[in-house]
Amino acid sequence: MSNSPTSVSRNLIHTRKITTQAFLREDGLWDLEANLLDTKSKDFHLSSGVRKSGDAIHNMTLCITIDASFNILDAKALTHAAPYEQYCNKIEPEYKKLVGLNLVKGFRNAVKDLFSGVSGCSHMTELCSVLPTAAIQSFAGEVIKVIDQGDGKMPFQLNGCHALRTDGEAVNKYYPAWFGTPVIDKNPKK
């Protein structure tokens, strides 16, 4: 039981790992790779056959190429393992439709419109959901300045979450020049 919130004995049944990696290419573009891996802790019986304990039920990768403005220039989906491999992988070319989208401007709604239901793969679409924040984290300190540069431009992360609201204690301590400026909710409720 690692970091368990409970003292009750438990048996591990399923593990899902989602990993992202960002690569700065020599041409100045960025590749983001997101991978989803599902495994079971015991043999798992599927209609398509048995997966042995620890073998991948799903192992899928979504790779996009973006520029420094978060525009998607290329996209490729790969199915390494799936319950219905010869059928699941047929959707891969559809994820080229990500090309032309911007990760920080309407991306999640566009993904929903493009790939909901039978128009996509639920696992590949889930990988799409982690791409915007993976890109922002990758660009932090590389493309996006995360410390106050003294240039009159508010660091991008301020007012991006509850801890970094401009009327909060963290901003007062770490970004005092911006403390007390109006709180602008970057994600207002609809």
C-alpha cells in the first residue's frame, strides 16, 4: 500500500498509467508523446482471448508535433495493444484531424466534436485531454517565462489556479509585484 488514503487491506486489480514526454526538435518544433497503458494483476478473459497478468490490455500512443504557439502541425496515433487490435487500430488515421487545432484555444471542445462516440477511440481521446497541460508544462521555463521578468507582463500561471490567484498568499510571497491586481478567472464557469 503505497501512499494509501486508507488502512483497509486492498488487492490491486487494475493499473492505468498515462505518461507524457516532450521533445524539443532540432528544427525548433516540439513533439509531445502521450501513452496510455492498462494492465491487470491477474489473467484477464476478453472475448478476443486471455491476457496474462501484467500484459497490456491497452497500450496506445498519441504523438503530436506543435510549434511554440501551441498549433498542432502533425499527429499520429499508434495502437500497440488493444482488446480488438485488428479493429481498434483502424481509427488511428482519424487522429490526423488534430492537425490545425491549437492546444490552448478551444482544443478540448474540438476534440469532443471530432472524436466522441463511434467517431473515435475512447482511449486515444483520453490521451488528447492531457496534451494541453503537458505542452504548458513542457514550455514552462523554455518557451514561457515562469518568473517575473520585470517587463510588466504578468507570468502566465498567475490566476490559472486557486493557489496562484493574484489576491492570494502565494502571489503575495512569490510574485509581490502582482499581488492585489484584479483576479481574472481564466476558466470561468459557464
